[in-house]
Amino acid sequence: MKKLSGWAIFGIILGIFAVFGSMYVIGNYNNLVSLRENVNNQYSNIDVCLQRRSDLIPNLVSTVKGYTNHEKEILTQISESRAKLSGAGNINEKSQASTELTNALSRLLVVVENYPNLKADAQFIALTDELAGTENRIAVARRDYNTAVQTYNQTIKKFPTNIIANMFNFESAERFESTDSAREVPIVNFE
Amino acid sequence: MMNKIKFARILVLFSIMFVFCFSCAKCIVQPTNNFYINDYAGILNQETQDYVLNNSVALCEKTGAQVVVVTVKNLENKKLEEYALDLARNWGIGSSEKGNGLLILLALQERKVRVEVGKGLEGCLNDSKVKRIINDCGVPYFKKDDWNTGVKVLYTEFLTRIYSECNIEMPEEVDKVYSSYTTVDNSMKNIVKVVIFVLIAIVGGFAFCVLVIALRKPKDFFTIHTYGINRNDIYDDDDSDDDDDDDYHDSYFGGGGFWDSGSSTGSGSFWDGGGFSGGGGDFFGGGASGDF
């Protein structure tokens, strides 16, 4: 065996470092991609749930209309916030419109107490149960989405992954907040 | 002598730390050995428990679906829906491909019942239907504190629906008793777990101490007698080391969590020797709740 020169050893060590370094970068990059995909996936889950609720509303409104004459205002409000939700572009608008719709719907359910016939209607009961279930699904989807966002955001901000995230333009994702201030108990006037 | 005492102290300290790391991982109840029936509130008699267990085992064998009944004293200040969802997900009720799990949860103190429906069963058991079943079959009995009848009627109703969804004839009577699964006492299993943990902790602590001492006194541990060896021979050894690197490739491409402390995963099925366990079903908040 011939004696290796100092430069050769240096080169070998450098080569090993380069191999490990690039493997590390690739692994991290792939990890970031899958985390971001997860965020997108959870976001579309929220969309599915929101859509499901929006689809229920026309039926609900028409059922309520059949029994009531004086609740035009609240029905209009529901339709408006539904339209607003479907037109919402970014996450902030969406979460705000979603909260508005939730509030309008819960106000409707309080108003309904005045109409015993409506409350006993089988169609109406089924619709409100579906709505309650969908609200729960939205809450679950929102929680899952926020967890995914948190994991992703933490990962791209931690050293040394943040260097790789910066290099490949991984931007931090926005949380889907339920604005708790907007979720006050609805005040209903029976005058 | 002093060194020995110090050594023992360090060992004990690390053992305790090691055990603590594992013990506070989850804050909801864990499945019992029977998995399908978990009466933590202590309100169901043996007959009801056997009924649920036998029928669930039969159902799982025939259709792959899993129906689990859990009763708890209280929800530990959590929301009912969150508690039920966490439980269903952690236990992994239902199979992972079909997501056909169903959880019936009774909270005594809050006087609430929740039925969590897995993704695969949402088609035949939509939220309004589940709500109606709860109100018709469960709540009337629960209101009178007739837990055994309520659980049986409610459970049977869901069982029937799942069988008819799968187009399988529901068995008239399940007379097989799966007593073999209940022979291992749960407390005994826990003792075994603790013993294993302590053993691991001692080994881990010992290894750590050895490492610490080795780093402190490297001379005693890493004396290499190089007097008779030519320097070149050592360099030759370095070249042959390259082959070993292959072992690391997979882990580097996969998770990439090189700097992260490992996150906790899985449903803890590792320790469930014997008995039944969940298959990792999917839950997205389908189902309904009821008060009684």
C-alpha cells in the first residue's frame, strides 16, 4: 500500500462531508415538502366541511320559511354570510365569514324556540342535527389544520432547517383562527 | 467507596427520569385488555360486558368493523367531542383502510353520551341518524340510570345497522365466550410493564454513566497501544470504513429530523401483548352527542 499524501486524506474527508451534507439537505427538503403538503391537505379538509355546511343551508332556510313569516332578517343574514364565505379568498376572510355564519345559525336556532310546529318538524330536526354535526367537523378540521401548521411553522423556523427553508422559499402558513370575541352568546329580541 | 455511592445515585436519578419520560405521555384513559368494552365508571354488569365483547369480536371477524363501548366517571374538564375524538384516534378503532370504527362514550358526571363514527361508516350512519338513534335507544334508559339496558339497546341498534350496511346476516345469538382473552389480569400486565421499564432504565443509566466516566478519563478507556504499528497501517483502515456509511442512507432521506427530539407516535400497541387492539381507523368528527 502506498502512502497517501495529506491532500488526498483531506480530499477524502471533504468528500465524505459533502456526501453527508447533501444527504442531510435532501432529507430535510423532502421532509419540508411533505409537511407543507400536509398543511394543504388539512386546509382542503376544512373546505370540504365548510362546503358541506353551505349545502345544508338552502334546505334549512326553505324549511324555516315554510313555518315563519317574521324572521326575514335573520334568514337574509344567513344567506349573506353564506355568500360571503363562498367568495372568501384567503384564510383570514374565510375564518371570519365562517364564524359569522356560525353565529347567524345559532341565532336562528334560538329564534326557532318560538315556533313549536317548526321545532317538531322531522325535516327540521334532521337538518339541525346535521348542522350541529357539521359544526363539530369544522372544529375538528380546524384543529387538525392548526396542528399541521404549527408543526410546519416550527420546523421551518428551527435551526438549521431554517437555512434550507429560506433557500427553497418555504413560507410560514397561516392559522385558521376562530375569533372568540365574535363567538358571543347571541342576543335575541322577542319584541 | 464514595465513588460507588455516587455512581448508584446517578443511576437511580437517571432511572427515575427515564421512567417519567414515558409515564405522562397521554392523559386520556387507555384501553383495557378487552378493548371493546371498557367500564371505567363501573356501572355495567358482567352480562352486558360479555354481550358487548362477544358481539364485537364476532363483528370484527365478519366485517372488520370495530364497535367499542367506553364509560368514564368524568371527562377531566375536556369538551365531550374532543375527549371522544382523542380517544377514538388514540385507540385506533376500526381498520386503517376502511376507517370503520364506532365509539360509544358515556360520561357519568356530565351525564352525556357521545357516539363517534369513523369515516368509513359515515355513509350509513350520518349525524342526524346517529342523533336519532341516541335519543330513541339510549337516552330514555340513561335518564332512569338503567345503564345496562341502555348500553345494550343502543349497542345492538348500531350493530344491526353495521351488519345491514355490510349486507351480512346478523347472527341470532353469539354464544362463544372469549374467556381466554380475559385471563391475564390487567394489573399483572402493568407490573410486567413497570419491571421492563425499570430494567431498560437501569441499563440506560448504566450506559450513560459509563459514557460520562469514559469522557472524563479518556486515557483509561481509549488507550491504544500504537508503539509497534506503522502509521500507514492506520490510514489504510480508514479507507475500508467507507462501506459502513450505507446504513445511514435511508434515515437521512426519510424523516430528516436530525436535530429534533423524537416525537411520540402510534397508539402504544407495542405493549399490548394478547387481547385486542385497534387497527388505526380514521375519525374526522362524525357522529352525535346527547344529554341524559
